[in-house]
Amino acid sequence: MLEFLKKLFQLLFGWLSGPTDPEPEPDPEPPITEDPDLPTGMTKFPYRAEDTDAVGLAFGVVYTIEEADAMDGTNAISFEKVADHHGMHSTSLREFNTGEIYRVGDTVYIPSVDELCFAEYCRHTNDLDAAVAAYMELPSRPNRAMLDAARYRGAGIIGEKYATTSIVFYSPNDDIVGTSESRSEMINGQREYQVNWGPNIWKCNVFMHDCTYHAGYTPDIRESNKHYIRAGELHFSEKFEQIDVDDLTPGCVIQLFGGIGSDDSHNMVLMSFIEREAIDVPDLNVEEWTFKGMGAEKDRVAVSIRRHIVIADRDEVEDGYKVYKELDLTKRTYIRLFRPLFDRNEVA
């Protein structure tokens, strides 16, 4: 009976995925949600567009809090709900809105991609002049384009559709299996295809590759089934360039590697630098890495803060930064950093 229902579902709803991946297990590495020591902002620096003209930041928008934005049983804002819906971390939203309390009907400021990124430069350098100089050198492609794509695809209804619990997700890429103009719609003037690869699949890798496509770059698609390669296969890809942590900026891609299975690894778009703190381990260059990354999670796309303990020298055999398992108890074994390589408009 179960097999009959599956085949009927496929016939009715266009499930074109081919062989399905196993049902995902709960996230073995939940993001950090509450920690008084989190890097929540550098409010001594003017990183709002209205407060500085040194780097020509785009302005954000004013948003009126609705009932759906409130914490359960109250009319006070849930910063997490509003931040998730607008494609940022709750601490980022909070640092741009410093009032004691905001209620339904009040307004909050939703920062632009520019303002969020410049705030990360201020936090990273802890020096305004250095932040301005470094921000002005941020490459517009692919880094800035990937930030724009992640913010767009991680927010609103598009971001909700990448949830593990969502059967159908939106994709701008009609080269993957399951796309059809008859199952598409125009959102903000752009065609989005409604793709059904079956229930209960982790979509972090789908989100990252869709961002790559949205930013104008070539994602990595398997010829065998027209799915994106798995998250744990990214370091084998010829469509992405692996980089050193010293060359990283917001807008790069991070792979949290735990294996090549369908739910062993996690790919995210970095929304911050990696903040590095040395840890005293004899004869080893060990660091604690803290960063903000945007990726698909159980309920939607969200920005989360992650921490890992790594050996901060690239491993010559695995070509990645090895997670120091004596202190890091997560499932991850390597961390790797990437940029997309090929502009779709320049590929013959």
C-alpha cells in the first residue's frame, strides 16, 4: 500500500527526483541560539547608511511589526521571527534596533545587505578606518553577488520553501530535474520553479547552489540525475575554488564536512568573517572559529552562529581545516572554504 501511494503521489505531483536519499536525521550540530558572549555588534561605529557616507551604503527599510511577528502569548516583537523572515540573524537585527521593547504596531529598521556587511567589517577590524578600507575592496563578484543572492533567497516565502519539512522548494534554475514552466510563478519579477524532490530532504546544498545560480555563477549538477552534487562532495567540484581562511570575506561558501552521505555535511553562505581565537595546545596551531552562516534548516533558511575548534593549517591530505576532535564534539571532521568559479554568462 505504501509503495502504491508513493507512485500515485509521483504521478500526481511530478516527483522527478529518481532514487531518493534516506530520510535525514536531526541536525547533529544545532546552531548557537543563546550565549551572552556572542559577537552581537560594534555600536560605537556608524554602520547605518544615514550615519556614514564613507562607503556609500544602501539604505534599509522601515518595517511595521505585525501580530505574526510577536512572541507567543504577547504583543512584543520576536526578533528571531522578524530576523529569519528578512534574512539575517536576530543579533544583527537587534544591533540596528536598540530600544528596550518593540510591540505590534511599532516600527523597526531592517538593514540592507550593505549595512549588514559593513557592520561585519567593523566587528572584524575593530577600527573604522580599517573597516572602510577593507569594505571598499570587497569583490562585487562573486562575494557581493552571493551575499545579495543569499539575502534574497533566504528571506520570505522563498526561504521558507527550503525547509526540510517543505516538499516543494523554489529554484531559479531550470537546468535541474523537476522544473517546468507550468509549475512556476513570477516572484518579484523573476521566474521561480516549484521543484519537488520528495519529502524530508535536507536542502542546505540546494540553497547554496541556487544562490550560486542566482548570483550568476555555475552550480555543480550531476549529469546522471540532474540533482546538485551533495554537500559532502563540494571539495571534489571543479565549479568551485577552495580558498584559505586568510582570503575569506563575507559571501564565500563554507562546507562543514562530516562525510559524503546525503545528510552528513552542511553547506552555507558566509554572512560574516570567521573570528579566530587561538587555543593553547602544545605543538599544534589550534583555534576556535566563530562565524555567521546562512543555510537551509528544518523550518526554513536561517542565519545561525556556529563555533568549531580547528587545526588552523590546511591538511595536505584532505585539503581542508581539520576539526580538533579532542575539544570539538560535533559530527564535523573538516571545514573547507570556497568561491564559485564560473560566470554563467561567460561559459560557452
